Amino acid sequence: MIASFRNFRLFTTLSAFSLVLTTVYAQPKVATANGPIDFEEYEPVSTLKTPEHILTRSKYPFIDVHNHQYQMDGADLQKLIQEMDKLNMGIMVNLSGRGFTSNVAESTNFLDKALTNIQKTNPKRLAIFTNINFANLGEPGWTEQAVKLLEEDVRKGAKGLKIYKSLGFNVKDTQGKRVQVDDPRLDPIWAKCGQLGIPVLIHTADPKPFWDPMDRFNERWLELKTHPGRKRSDDNPVSWEQLLVEQHNVFRKHPKTTFINAHMGWYPNDLVKLDSLMTVFPNMNVEIGAVIAELGRQPRAARKFFEKHQDRILFGKDSWVPSEYATYFRVLETDDEYFPYHKKYHAFWRMYGMALPDEVLKKVYYKNALRIIPGLDKSRFPN
């Protein structure tokens, strides 16, 4: 009888404790007059009253070194330039020089037509990077052919080389093996870029939370829920850490080649680590495409980083959505407080302006790009 009573009390206690835990950790819907709503629907209007500076044009003309235009071979580029003028964009760099086809002849045709279209429209305002076709990597002579094609593209007018994140992640050779970012068969390509004096803008991996468990602790939970294709499966053969180690090996092996690390190397939320990488790899520059949300929530630390590395940070946006540039201008130029990002799923937190000094702003907007990318027209930019 006594034992049964003790077991009953233990069961009751554990049940009550379990109820407390459920209450603490559950994510109940918010009750409204029209019923409950989910977190992804909750979008409160802030009652905070602070000065606002909504910028639709940048203070100085800027160069977007990370853009993608997939119809540049036949589109009306004059309309594109008109949109650029509204933003005060001096030069756009299209990184998709060969499109996404794996057919070399088709991609060469795209590049040739795009360069012709640029030339007849306004070569002072538009530039293009070429790409590497990794299909058939492993066949005899592949490396030599890739280097030859790179040289031809630069001779035609390509200003640099863009490497997509597929390298290291899902590019495979003819034996079906994953091609590492630091695969020695690619060394002649990196070396040739150094010899030609063109930069390599390289995108490796994705935000670290894409590899983490999709639970209530994952800061990108909302993004992964709304964009499930971005989640890296648990059985993925390569980790986030391994991909970046491979990338860094390339920087280390090719000190005479200039690299632009896309998305700040996926360390915008760890500027101490990124600062150390900038010291270790003096040939590594960074661009801010798609990571302004990380900078905008740490304005004081970000400003210190920008001031310290002002000669090695470039402006980039990534996707071509003109209305979204306003967030970049506001974070970089103003000292505004607590303003929203343009995509809640990407950043549910608020932004704060860094109020960069004019000289730093000029370097980020255009001076660094003019120095690093050969052949860009300087006539639209102040000294």
C-alpha cells in the first residue's frame, strides 16, 4: 500500500514537472480577435519613435560586384541602366557570365552575346565575370582546356572569375567523386587568374544554421520552413566546417591571386573570426551580398571592422531586387535605429545604421572595386 502511494506521488510529481516543461518550451499561437496566429504571421508595428532616413539612392555612386542577370545576352540593357540610375549604381557586375548550362558551346554563345549587348549599350556601366564549367572534370586534358577557355574569356572582355557554391558541395568528377574546393586539378585555374590580374569571386557553403538541426534553437528556422530546399540534410557527406577549410586552403596555396570571398565568407556574425582570417589571408577580400542583416544588428562592432579593413570590403547585393537596396544604404550610411529588414524570413530582428565615415563609404561603394577589378571605367566616380 505504502509503495503504491509513493509510486502515485512520484507519477504525479513527474507529470506536473512535465507540464511545467511543456508550458515553458511550447510555442503557443498568439490569440487575436480573429483567432490564433503563428510566429511567421506575427508582424507587430513598433511604437518606437526615432528619426528615420529612408534612402532610395546611395550617397555616392556605387559598384555592385555581386549581381546576376540571366538574360543579358538579349535583354534591353538600357532599361536595366535606367533602374541602376535610380539607385545611383555606377557599375553592375554580372557574375553569371556563362549562364547555368553545362554545355560549353551554349555557355560560350551566351557570353559572346552578352558581351556584344554590353558593348552596344554601355560598356562603361556593365561588366561581366566568366565561370568554369566543371562537367567532365577528370577527363584527360580537362584542366588545360579550362585554363585556355578562361584566357579566351578574359581576352574577350570578362573582368574576373565567379565560382558558384556548387564547387565543393555537389560538383563531381567523371569517377563520381566529390570535387573539393582545393582539388589540385583546379590549381592551374587559380594560378592563371593571378597571372592575368583578375579577381576570383568565390562562394563556398551557405549560412551555418542550414546544417544545424531545424529546431527552436535554430536562428534560421523561419527561413528553412519557408524555403525547405536550403536545409542541408543530416546525411550530407560534407560539413560546413570542411567546406570552409577547403576554401581557405585555396587562399593559402595561391597568395598571388586576389580572391573576393562572397557573403563575407559566411562569417559576418563572427567578426572576430573574420578579422583573424583577414590577417591570415592578405589576398582575401570580402563583399557584403546577402549579409547586411548580420551587420545591421551589430552596428558598433561592424563599424569597427569596416574601419579596420576598409581597403578590402566591397559592395555586393546578390539578387536583383531594386527595392531591397534601400536597406543596404540605410545600414551603411545612417545612424537610424531599430528599423525592419526587407525579408522577415531572412531576418526577423531589427536593423541599426553603422553611419560609416565618408572615406570608408567611398572605398566600400567603389574605390576598392576600381582597384581590384581591372578595366572598370572610373569616369562616374569622385576621387
